[in-house]
Amino acid sequence: MPLLVVQAFVNTFEADTDIDLLREPEPARRWFTAAGLLEAGDSLEPGELRTAREVRESIRALLVRGAGAPRSSARDLEPLVTLAQQCQPRLRIDPRGAVHLEAEPGPGLHDAWLRILLIIRDAQLDQTWQRLKACGNDECGWAFYDRSHSRRGRWCDMAVCGNRMKNRSLRTRQRDTRAAAGDRVPRR
């Protein structure tokens, strides 16, 4: 499904290992080419890499919101707003008469950005966007597709991040309970 491209794009950065596939031109070029978002012979400029990282984090901010965080700020959305203003879509009618919205060919990542925005738009329309979320563990942020029936998944992996977050919450509650009990103990 096309939404996997967006998920994989967000996951080009692993917070726990500090691996960023969009930090250097060659790994980024290989990733975009393998994802079908860049032609094999195309190269990437440093400015395109910076834009790619900003767009990735802007999409991550949307996914964090999907996992229950507060609404994304205008600053979080700025890279996506800028892309939307720069992208020039093209309409095409196929032999059956169906209208298609496509990326207008352009240099570098120009097509990639429009394709990613169209995937997000289509997922929002068909209600699958709500299932793509960023892990609720601030130290992770990994994008995952919530396959739960209730659509209330919060962590990329219950055994790892879910367990960590639940243990943190338990320790905080226990500490707060001990502190509250200490306030009630009469002093001599």
C-alpha cells in the first residue's frame, strides 16, 4: 500500500541509534531510489537533504498527533505547507475516462514531494491516515501502522516501547504515592 512509502520515509531516522539515512547524499540517494521516489541517475543537493529532513520531521509531527499528542503547530507544518505551494500537479485522463492527479516531472526530489503529499491526501480521504502513527515514546518516534481493532495503539512495539512507557508510568505513580503518604505522616 502506498502509505508504506510515507512510513518508511519517516523511519529513515532512528532516534535510539541516531542513524539518519538522510544525513549524507549517497545513503539518501540510495533510499529515495529504492523507494521509487528518485530516478537511478539523479543526485541530491545539500539543500534537498535539509528539506528532506525537515519534511520528514513535519510528517512525524502529524503522526505524533495521530497517536494522541496535541495538535501540530504551524511551525511543525511549515515544511509541508511550503512543499504544497511549490508542487505543480498535472491532471491526466486515462482511456476509461478516470481523472488522475500526478506529479509534474521536475528535477531531484520535486516529483517525490508531490507523490508523498498525494499519498497522505489519499490516506486521509480513505481513513487509513489515522492508523499511521508515531510511537508515543519520545525517545523513539518510530512510525508504525496501527492494526489494532480499536485504533488506539500508542507504541511501535508493545514489548519494547510500550513496556518502557508503562514501567515509567508505574514508577511515577509509585513515587507520587510515596510522596503523598509522606505528607500525611505526623512529624514528631
